[in-house]
Amino acid sequence: MPLRIVACQGPIQLVTAVAVLRQRDRQSHDGYWDDCLIILDLAAPAEQEADFVAALMTMARALRRWKSITYASKIQLSAVGNLQASGNSQMWVEGANPADVKEVYVVREWQTFNQALLQAFPTATRICFGDSIGIYLAPTFMAARRSFSRRIVSSVRKFFKKRFFRQSMEASQLRENASADCYYLTLPEAFDAVPSRNVKVTEIGMLKNVVQDLRLLLPKFLLIELRQQMRGRRLVVLVGSNFSEQGIMSQDAEVAAYVEYLKIQSIGLDSLVILKPHPRDRRDKVAKLEVALGNIFQRVITLTDAVGFYLPLEALLLEILSNDDESLGMDICTFSSACLAAKYILGIQPRIGFGSDLVKKYFNGRFVDARLRHERQLSKACIHPLQMSNQS
């Protein structure tokens, strides 16, 4: 039976990958496939990675039958640093015959480990399903501004690496050859330019169906607590991101930015605040933010259990919306591409971004321009006219 290999780098990326698989299953006349999921390159704090992997495996099994689900650890992936290892298919899927692998699916085709995965199966069709719910982000989407002297130093280093180190030459060649054969994207024109004309639209309805299937994993204790706390109150959902973990701002600055943001949003202090951490957040940061929010709002629920911390928020909010007849409405405050799922899967217009003043105040200076550009992209994507036809 032909094989499909799917790279998984996070919960919402898993949702998008499964939506694309289901869409291709419906459109395909090739019969059945064996699907192999590879969890890799999670970029999570080391002490939290095992829990992250376990949660992704639980979600994956709830969504689809897989021939295998494997986790490529950081130690295993370090072998990819030697590009010769990337051509070894056994490193990715044990016992796989490269000739049987007909399709390989990745999030971002330009990332090092995704490049290596694509190179390991050179005859397979290469499919990129994008980040978040299906967007294309180029390698430079959050690149820091560099001074003139740093640009000169970087150019000199690149020259000597290409001149004297064969491995760097091989890496450069690999990057050049890594574009996918086909791109499945929900919002193909809303972000960075896609390096191909072969772009198919991922269906919003398919994404929503996948998220609906994850509702079965919601902890009953959480649903009971929420129903008790929501009565007669407005629900405010703070969807955090991993800015300090990426080095874009300090941890204290990130906590302060969220708190100041909420203070200027005219949100009632009696609102029920749900804090949804990013799956790559450090737990100590989440604990600090929870305390800071508790000093302002009377009721704060933080999703820190083994499921809630990692499960896409939209599964919980779909559950709330389907049973909610007692709350006074919902505000979703987002600072990343999480706004897209709120808009297109839930049908709720979210609040987007910190805004110029807070970005300039709290972000590291060299990331300010890129951050402001990205916030403009996110806002535009949530009113993008091309997507209204996709929603139907």
C-alpha cells in the first residue's frame, strides 16, 4: 500500500495536516493509503517536550488511523546536521521502502529538518500545508532588523562559508531545491508570497470538522467549572504566544504587555478570563501571568492541564458556543496567527495584536518593525475578501 509521510510541528498544524489529508482522500481516486506521522522540531522547552509529544500523539490518534506515529527527538535530528544523513529514509520511517512513499507533507518547506525529510524521499510528491490554519510564512517573516555593520559581517561570513566549506555549499543547494510541488493553503494570498503557482485552497469546513472531532478530548472537570463560572458573565479569552521564548522580548516584558493590553481594553473586572498558553510557553511564565491577571480580574481560569495546555483552543470554544445560553458574550484577544482560527473556524472577529504603542514599549527594538508588519498582516487576513468565498 502506498505511504504518505506527514510532518507534525504542533497542535494547530496537526489539525491543518489532517484537514488536507481528508480533503485529498475525498478528491483522490487512488484508493487507500498508509499514513505515517512524524512529530519533530517542536521548539518547546526541553523539560516540557515529553508532555507535548504525548499530547500530540493523543490528538493524532483521535483524528485518524495512522500506520505509525513516531517522534524524532532533538538527538536524532542532530544527525541531520550532517546533510548526508538526510538521504537515509530509515532515519525517518523504520522499514519504509522509499519507492513506496508517494507523498510527503510538511509545514514550512524551507526549514532545515523539513528540507531533509523532503530530500530523503526524492520521488515523492512534496506538499506544503502551511503554518497555523494554512498560511505561508517566508523565512524572513519575523527577521530582526540588522545594522549596516552586521549586514557586512554576515555577507563576508557567507562568502567564506561558500568558498571553503563543502557542507555549507550542500546546505545552500538543499535550500534552493526545497520548494514544494503543491501548496495547500487556506489563505494563500494573505501573507508572504507563495513560491509556486500550484496552490490549492484548504477548505474552512474541513478544518472545522477536524477541530470538532477534538472536542471528545476535553476534560469533563474543565467543562463543569467553566459552566459554573460563566453564568451571567462575559467571557474573555487571552490567547498568549511564545514571544519571550523566541527572544523577541523578555519574560517580564511579555507578562507586562499582556496585562497593560487588557487594562486598556475596557473589559469588565467581573469578566471570566480564560488564559490559553501557547504550547511552547514556559510554565513559569504562564504562572507569573496567571498571578498578574488575578490581581486585576476576579475570576481567572488557566488551561494548564495535560490536555488544555496543548489542545487547540477552538475545540473548547466550539463546545462552549454549542451549549452557551447563560454568558454575556465572548471576546478573544489574540497576538499571533491564532486570530485566524477564531475568525474562520469559530466565526468570531477577534481582537488582534498589541498595537503600535505596546510593541514599541515592550518588544526588543530590532524586532519592532517586523512585529508591526506582522500585526498588519494578521489584521488584514481577518478581513481578506478572498476568504469569504472559502468560508461558504
